[in-house]
Amino acid sequence: MTETQAGGRRLINATAVMASGTMVSRVLGLVRAMLIAFVLGNGTRQVEAFNYANTVPTTLYLLLAGGTLNNVLVPQIVRAVTHDEDGGRAFIDRIITAFVMALGALTVVVTVTTPLVMSMFARAWTAPDMADHWASLLLMSYICMPQLFFYGVFFLIGQVLNARDKFGPMMWAPIANNVVSIAVFALYLAIWGNQTALTGEPFTVPQAWLLAGGSTLGIIVQTLVLLPFLKRAGFSYRPRFDLKGTGLGRTFHVAKWMVGYVALTTLVQMLVANLASQATSATDQGAGWTVYQNAYLIWILPHSLLTVSLATAMLPSASRYAVAGDRSGVAAETTRALRLATTFLLPASVGLLVLADPVTRLAFGNGTGASDYIYIAWALMAFAIGLVPFTIQYLYLRAFFAMDNTRTPFLLQIWISGANAVAALALALPWNNPTTVAARLALAYSLSYFVGVFLTHVVLRRRVPELPGVETLTHLARLLVATVPAAALAWGITWWTERYPSLLIRTAGLAVAGILAVLVFFFTAKRLRIPETTALLEQLRRPKGDEGQTDAAEAIADAEAGAPEDRLVASAPEPVPDANGVGVFVPVAPPAPVASALLSLPAPPIAGTPEAEASAGGRVLGERYRLADQLAVHNRAQTWRADDLVLGRAVLVHLLDADAPATAAVLESSREAALATDSRFLRVLDVVESEPGVGPYLVYEYAPGQTLEKVLRDGPLTGVEAAWIVREVADGLIGLHAQEHYHRHLSPATLLITSTGNVKVLGSALTDAEEAPSHLSGEAADVRALGQLLYACLVAHWPGGERYGMPAAPIVEGHWVLPSQVHGGVAPAVDRVVDRLLSPVPRGHASRLTTAQDVTTQLSLVLGPMGAAHDLQARLHPDVDPDTEDAPPAPVSQVAPPIPTPASAGRFSVHDVIEDESPDTPAAESVASPGPGPQARAASPLGADLPVWAAPPVEASPALVEASPALVEAAPEEDPYPGEFHYTNAELYGEDDPGDETQPFVDEALRRSESFTPVPPPAGIRPSSGPEQPARRGRLMPLLFGVLALVVVVGIVAVVAMNVREPAGPTTPAAGAVQIEVATAFDPKTDGGDASENSKRTQRAIDGDASTVWRTEKYGSAKFNGRKPGVGLVLDLGVTRTVSSVQITMEDAGATVELRVPAKPAKTAPMKSVEQWESMAAAKDAPKTFTLTPVQPVETRFLLVYLSELPSVAKGVYRGGVAEVVVNAR
């Protein structure tokens, strides 16, 4: 398996940059849509005209750019960047030239033929009675059509950046478009208000120019934002017209299938748009294209936040595997992205299904949209059914695109599009209800993807046999089990709060429901041991020492090592341990004296030199890894520096002995090593079981830095450094232990301090066959090792014998003494943690620390806000002030080289190691013996001649004292608590006694004073041209997010505030029946009601269909069991009108019905008591159909149809039902 779990971590990290930009963009887009609903409504003709004009250019763009650019050109550009001598520059220049010309010509043609184009999408609007609205639609369409060109340029530039693994700008640029659009609609609201759509009149010319022109301006700004990033990436465009013989023919040949694929989708979208246009062409209001699009906007939000970002990051990697012929790699990338995506999206789909009503009411139920938001809720529920199959289908298609196959997706799309078209016609035509058109079309869309995902899986698995099927269904089933209780809880909370008219209560209820549902889901998923949820949680648990730099863009920067950019590229992935779990030991030469305090990098081979030619002539493994330099040999295993020919970076290749009994276990353990997804664990890149002529081998990445073992040879660390290192390791182990995997080999030799001062753990998830002998197992072994590491860091003595270049911890009567008794200055708080880790019976009746979580918690309490990455970086660069400009940078993936130690005074020869394997060959002598640093023998305060560090305690700064007094409290001269560590000899050493003949290879090497480091020399660097400074970007990110958050909050507050704004003056239509904007159940608690008289079915009384009925609850008497005077419906006419009569159709005869109006003028309908309403007319024992007519026409916006007595519907059962209400007014 190739890069299985490590790639998952990379995919999560690379996704974070894109998802953050997409999240902000989508949130602002939602604010924009909310503002449009407030101003123009959801189902009015004006909002339909705007959305048709603004959507068609986007659809036409997808016909060409969306298909060709997004999914075809990325693999083509990756090939050019990887294989062309100029890094693909000429190819990209030709791509831009060809597509800009094509886009320009297409835009001109489409703009000229705008009437024909628009008639294909909204044919119902071409009817004679829609002539004025059709003219308004055409004017806005002419203004919006140039968006096609700028959409194409935007995505072309974005894909060039994506091919260079610069994913962020393309995801963040749409924010500018949304800001422009919000500003435009705010200006429209300020000039014309939010009542224009209710008149049923088309846009005026100034209104059309403002809205359509502002929309086009936003797309232009969105495109221009990308230009600086393109320049910063080192790309400069030069028009090239030499298009023949350059490979573009193949590109367009491949693109034809993608264009056909998108053309099918576009044809179905045209059909859906035409069916939706009938909803508003027949009536002034209906669930048409805008309702469909707004429901889609909410539905696609979770998909856009995660799936698109995962697919964008997955496509280049999967393409590289496909180029190398590694179909299992394609399967692994696809499966990893699929499992991560569905872990988020299946709960999201269930959440949208159960929370559709409160979500859409909050987003689109304000202002003009208050009367028709329920249409969006119905459509959203229908869409939610298809979110998971849509996501899986989306990722499956990206696997085809990575394999340069666009023909198969085209053929599969025929089935999907056909299913969508058939279902849309079958669900839309038989029913003539304009309020549910969008919901029925959304359901058709969802059903088509159930068909599509089944067919696509079958076809893709034929090409990629490793693609899982049953495992994916099992994963989805487990997610569903974890989701159901969370969804039930969320639905119950919102059902309770939705009964209240208060916007604040409903919003708070939705927020609480969402938070609790997320917590319940993660809790249940953790109990079900769904690993992807652990990975997402670990992403949130980023090491603090990284300061947000090395986590979010680690994978992107790794990929940049293969890009032809003039940047500093340290072709040095970080090391993982070799098969024996001890480490990969690579010789280094002694450092040459340098004037600068910066560490020097070994010079890379220069092109044309004998060294470079020799390096280029090495054997190639798996058609990918070219062996360059042999670095070390141990037994029959060899370690080589190699060049990754696909990604253009150096890797470490470990050749194994095929005949060794442990090789199979080593290969399996290497696969398991990838299960550690925390960034503090190093990664296995490739595991090859066998290759002819070579045998099995492993491929690693490496991290420049120094093992803790080498660092401690210079002396103990400070209390802050020791506690921070062990806390970081313990925190990283939590996720590993949760998956029931354990390290079992934690030691100073398997911990790496990187040159940026962070901690990396080598050799995770080793199998039992590779474990060091111990009487402990599992988590207990790891926790004991944490105690030993903390002890060693504090005093540079190993509690377990003379190991890792350190003397043994002092023993008195068979017991280890406390760290504070070995080295002065150890804080009592840290002493106590060591005691609780290593002592069978801790002092002071304290409990033992038995889990990694316990260790993390206790050391976090000791550290407080303190960190040590800065201090450790300074320790590795002793002559450089990290705060100066001369300090080495701490980039994301380009870091300083390994640091030679004093023991590295001589160059170690591979041949020496080979000779040492013979029992007759004496150990090689070192020219310099390792030493732990300045130390001296002094009289031990405990008596006996125990080695005591004579170095003075570290002097604490005032800032340190204030920040963490527990760490700098001076240790008392006497033992703070009596007694020593009480261990038997077996407990001290377990079975790993120093006298054991099976000591690890590192011990033997250190005893011979040979010079080793686990980090090979880098393969080479490229000249720097001013690399970006991630730290500076990290400081700007909080400010940027703060500004964007402020924009979002202001937008939401504005929408809520506008909901109570004084409406503009009405435009009086002709006398007759008028539109009722919304009907609300009236059952005030003050009168004895419960504010829940079937409130979700009130629209049935005003939907124009007498077969749908709003009913009261059932009662035992006509007088509501004496509980209340009555119930009713509050009718909102939108504006103040002169009402002459109200015609009412009841389900049953015999009710007493009153027509009431507010007793006092009010901006909102009185909802506290019926006493706030004045009766205008009444009908006792009313027939099924009757008319209530006031004595004089009354001016009002609100009417109350009030039932004070109910008819009998069965013996002892009374219930009222209102089938239809028609208001005659002017």
C-alpha cells in the first residue's frame, strides 16, 4: 500500500487551506442569498428574472471551462510540469493562449444570440402575457453574458495555480465577488426598498442595470484578484501561437469527452430550468428556479467545504500515481478522500433533512421571503437524500480524470442525465401545484445519483480492482448509527423552539441543536472507533509548537518540491525508523568551520559534473526511485538516498533482506506505521513486498533535525523543554492508543527534535515481532517510556541502565532516586509527575498516571501557557538569535539540514560497518568520543559516590516565573517527599537488562563511539528567490478571519434588522383577489393555547388548492374543552390594503368563524391575545363555503380568521379545517 494513512494526514492538511477559503466564501454567498430573499423574495417573478440572467452564463461556462479546465487540464499540466525541461511554462502559455481565444469567441457568439439562449432556459416566459417580464429578463441577460469570459479566465488561472499545488487563492477569490454583490443589493435596498417584488411588476431599466451590472462587476473583481498570486508563484505569461506539434491536440482530444459530459449535464439543467419556469409563469408566486437554486445553495455548502477541497488536493496526487501506472495508489487516494468526505457529509445530509425548516426559515424567511421560505425547505429535504451518493460519484469521477479517462465519465453521465430527465418529467408534469415544483425536481436530482453511483462504482472497480465496496458501505452504516441519535436530538430541540415566534429563541434553539448534535455524533463515532473522526479531531489538536505553520500546508509544500519554481526547496523528507525500530543510521562528515552561525547544507550535485552523472546513473526501483548514494549497511539491509522521479524530491530507500525471517513482519509493521495520523509522527511513503532483482524495500520521508539521544549527549534540558517534549509525545500518542495501536519503542533514539524546534516521533505501530522485550505491553509500555524520557530529559541519565549514550540513573538500594536528587534545579511539580509515572506507589498517596491522556493533562497543568519550540530551535542553533534576521527560517516544508554533533568528528564508512559484522573484526575506533557535555563528579547529597551533575540550575527569567511558577520553583535541598523509587531489579530493567546480549544496534554503535545520525544529507537545493514567510502569514491570518467574521456578522444583523423595518409605500393593484403572503397559526398562550396549532401546515389554507386543508387539533367539545376562546389564522397581505370581503372554504360545515383586524395600527401582527383584535364580520354555523364582508371596507395589512366554535367530525370529536381563503381587496 502506498502512503496510506500518511497520505490521509496530508490530504486533511492540504484541505484545511482550501476549506477555510471556501467556508468564508460560502458563508458570504449565503449572506448574499439571504439579502436577495429579503429584497426580492424566493418565488417572485423579479427574483426569477435576476437569477435566470445571472445563472445562465455560469451554466454556459461549465459547458466549456468547467469541464475542460477543472478536470482535464490539471493532469495535462502536471505532466508538463513534471517532464518538460522548462517545467511546463511553454505548454501553459499555449494553453492560456488557446483558451482565451476560444472563450472570447464563445462569449461574443453567446451575447449576440442572447434571446435564443434564454428561450432555451425559460421558454414559459416567452408567452405573450409575460412580454414585459421577458423584456426585463433579456436586458439583464445581455449585461450578464460577459461573465462567461471572466469565469473562464478565472478558472484557467486557478487551475494553473492548482497544478503548482497553490490551492488557496482560487478558493479565497470568490469572497471578493460576494462582497461586491452584497454591496450592490444593499444599495438597491437603500434606493427602492424591499416591496418592489410584491407588486408583480418587472424591473425598471435602472434597477436592471444596477443588479445585472453589479453581478458582472463582481466576477471581474474575482478574476483580477488571482493575478498577483500567479505572479508570486513565479509564472509570467507570454502569448504563444505555435500550437501545432506541442501536445495541445491531445489535450483537446481528451477534452472533447469532458465537454460532452458537461453538455449532457447542461441539457438536463435546461430541462429542469424550463420545468421550474412554469411555477412563476402561471402565477405571481411559486417554487421555481430561484427556490431550486437556493435549496441547492444550502445543500451544496457541506460538499463545497470539504469534498471539493479533497478532490482538488487528490487529483494531482492521483494523477501522479496514474502516470506511474500505480492503480493501487489511485485507489488509495480515492478511498481516503471518499472516507474522509462521507465522514462529514453523511451526518450533514441527515442534519439537512431534519433541520430543513428552521434552517431555511432563518436564512430565507425574512422580509419579502417570509411568505415563501417553506418552498425552499421542501426542496432542501429532497436534495438532502442525494448528498452522499452525489459526493461518492463526484470523487469516483475524479479518479477517472486522474487516469486521463474522460470517455467513461461521459458514458456514465448519459445514464445519470437520463435518469434525472425521466424522473424530473415523471415528478413535475402530473401535478399542477406551483408550490412544490422545486421540491419534486430536487427529488429527481437525488434519485438520479443513486443510479449513477452504483454504475460508476461497478465500472471504476473494473479498472481499479483495489477499490473497496463492502468496506465503504460498512463505513457508511457505522456513520449512520453514529448520526441517528444526534439527528434525533437536534430535531427535538428545534421542534420545541420553532413554536415560538421570537427570532432570537429560534436562532438560539438551532445553534444549541447543532452544537449538541455535533458533540453527540463525535462521542458516538469515537465509541464506534471510526478512525476518520479521530483524524479530524487530531487536526484540531495541532501541536502548539507548530504555531499553525507546519500543519495546514505541509502537503502542499511537499508537492512544491517537484515544481519548477525558484524557491528554496529542501528535498529532504523526514526520517522514520528502519525495520528494527531503532532508526536509520546515516554517517555525516564533521562540519566545516563557517563564519555564519547558520548550519551549512551539503552542496547538491551540479549538473554536468561527474558526481551528478554518477548519481543519475543509479538503478531505478519501481520505475520511480533512482538510487543515488549508499548511506549505510546493517546486516544485509542497505540504506540509500534516492531520487523520486515522479515528485522530484529526495527519499530514503531501505532495502531489506528477502530471506530474513522478520522481513514479513517488518513490511506489515511499516504499513501499520501509517496509522499514526498525528503530525508528530513521521510517515512511510511506500512499501514494496518484492521487486525482481531487488527484493522488498521501504521508502521513507525524513525531517532535518537531531535525535533526542544526540541532544542529551550535550547535557540535560531545562524543565520547560523536558516537560514540553514529553507532553507533545504523550498528546500524539492519544490518537494512536484510541485505535488500539501502540509504539512500544519510545526512547531518545526514536524522538527527533526538528530544526524548527518541534517534536517528531519515529517508529510507530511496530508489531510484536519487532518489539523490544518487556514485561509490559500496550499503553502501559508507552506510558512507562514517557516517564523514562522525562527523567532522561531532566538529568541526562537513563532509568534503565547505561543506554543511548547516557549513564545509568543513580540507584540506591535497588531504587532509582528522584531527578531533583540527581540534578539541581528540577522543579518539584515535574518531580511529582516523574514519580507518578515510574513509581509503583507514588508519594503522598498520589494516583499513578496510567494513560497518555493523564500525562498530557498533568504536564499541561505544569506548563501552563509555556512552550519550548523556540528554545529548542535556539538549542540546535546555539550561535544564532532566533529573533534576528540572520536566524534560520522556519518554513512549512523547507527546513534547515541535520545538525552534526560533537560525536560526528569522523566520517563513518559503510565498508567499516560491513567489516564490523564479522566477529573477528574489532570495533572501529572513533576520532572523538561522545560526551554528554560539561559535567563533573561531585559528592552526592545522598551519600555514596553517585554521579551528580555539577552544572548550576537554569536561571529563570521573570517572564517565565510569571507564566509558569510551577516549573521554576527552586527545588528544596532535601527530598521533598521521603523515599525513593521502589523497584525490583526486574521492574527497573524489565527483561531489557543492560547485560542482555540482544542490545539494539544503536547501543553497540554508541559504545564504539561511531558517528551516526538518522538524517541523510539532502539531495540538493535550488536557489532562493525570496520565499514566503509562513510566520508572517500566520500573524495576518487571525486579522483576516476577524475582518471576514465581522463582515458576516454585520450582514446577518442587517438582514435581521431589516425584518422589522417599516415597509415602503404600497403600489395598489387592481381590485379583486390579492396575494396572501403568509398564513400563521394563532393560538396565544395568554388565551390558554400552546402556540402550536398545526403551525407547519398553515400554508395549505392559502395555496390555491381546496383539496389541501389546515386543521385544528381535535377537541372533546365545540368550545375547545373550555381551555381557550378559539384559534385561527393570521393572514399577512404584505402591504396595507383596503379589504372588501374574505371568501372562506371550510372542510366541514357548522363552525363559527369571525373576521378580525388589529384593534390598533401595528407594524407586526398582534399575537398575544384575541383581545388585541377587533371583529369585523362573523358567520355562526357556517356552511362549507361562505363570505365574510365588513360593514365598510377596512384598511389593514393583517387579517385574523378566527374559529370560536368547532364543528363535530365524529362522536365526541370536534375539529375545524380551513381549506382555502381568498381576500378581495384593492
